Amino acid sequence: MGQGLFVAIEGIDGAGTSTQAELLANELRREGRPVHLTREPSDGPIGSMIRQVLRGRLVAAGSSGRPLGWETMALLFAADRMDHLKSEIEPNLGDGIDVVTDRYYHSSIVYQAETSGEPATWSWIRTLNQRARAPNLTVILDVQEKVAQKRRAARRSAVEIFEEPELQARMAAFYRRLPELLAGEPFAVVDGNRGIDAVHELIVGAVQSARLRQGT
Ligand code: TYD
């Protein structure tokens, strides 16, 4: 049995990564392929802790309420990723199951480098994640910050620490540069401003091409 296909869905907050990851997983299942749908931060121990930090619900005693620095966040996300890979992603791929993840190391490169205030730090973050295998395809949902902002406002979940419009606009621009910075990795940049179904169709097309390349 061959390895499953590994697909990551990426973009800023409100780009639609969760919606599109779920739609893609359903489509692959409809085609009769076994699929494991997952996300980062993961549902493992480190990922669960990160979610508390993102919602501002975890502040250590003795920290005088100071938020964790970007370096600490980058290390936590990288640790969560290794645990996610070993416990969920690699075992499933090895069993011939496709894995669709809502976010992966590209989120670390974009979010932690932009929040560092010094985008050149992206290469350190890339190094931290060097042992995380590259996906067979990374879909970047390219959206205008104004469109993403409207979508964020429409959802009821708690506001997270990165959801400032100016930061999100810089991150949207950074995502557009990723295929050039990580040359050699397979990317599909998709117009995420369009409606849910139109975006889904574009993603399905990109995944089909990746499958042909992969021979799965
Ligand atoms: P998100 O994917 O929006 O999940 P939920 O819908 O459950 O709130 O939240 C994850 C946030 O974490 C998002 O703002 C992106 C950020 N993030 C990073 O900063 N670095 C990373 O490596 C990852 C995976 C996510």
C-alpha cells in the first residue's frame, strides 16, 4: 500500500482554512479515499495549551500578565507540530490514509515572523521546523484583509491575539511570497475572496494535479 496524500490548507484568519479543509476531506471521502482531517494547533497536549494562550486564558503566575514572546510561541508551535506528526500525521500517511491539515509550518513562518517585528526571522523559524516533512501540496487561500475581516466579524468564536487588521494585512502579503521563499515546495495559491463553492472547486483541481504528480 502506498502512502496517503498530505495536504495543508493555509491563510490568514478568516481566509476560510477550516471550512475548506473540511470540504476537501469530505470530497476525498466521497471519492472513496480514507481521510484524516486534522488541524494545528493540534488537539494534543501542547496544541491544547497553545489554544489557551491564543485566547488569552493562560497566563502563568509570576509573569505579571506579560504575553509569551514570539520566540517562545515559535518553539511551542514547533514542539506541537513534531508531536502532531509523530502521533497523527505520519501513522495515517503510512497506513495509506490521506491527511488534510488546517494549518502547518507555513503558519509559523508567517505569523511568528510577522509578530517578531523582523520578518527576516522567518529563516530561523524554517530551521526550527526542518524535521517536519513538507506536504505533497500546500494550498494558500489568498484573501484581501477586508474580506477576511468581515468573515472574522461574522463568526462567534473568541477573538484571538493575532486578529489585528494591520498585522493580518502584512501576513496576507507574506503568504503571497511563500512560494518564492520556499522554492521547490509544491504550492497552489487560490483566490480565497471568492465564494465557498468556487474556492472549493479550485482546491479540488489543485489536489487532483498533486495526486497525478504523486501517482496516488
Ligand atoms: P485558528 O486556526 O483560527 O483556529 P480556531 O479557528 O480554532 O481559533 O487559530 C490558530 C491561530 O494560531 C491562528 O491565528 C494562526 C495561529 N498560528 C500561529 O501563529 N502559528 C502556527 O504555527 C499555527 C499552526 C497557528
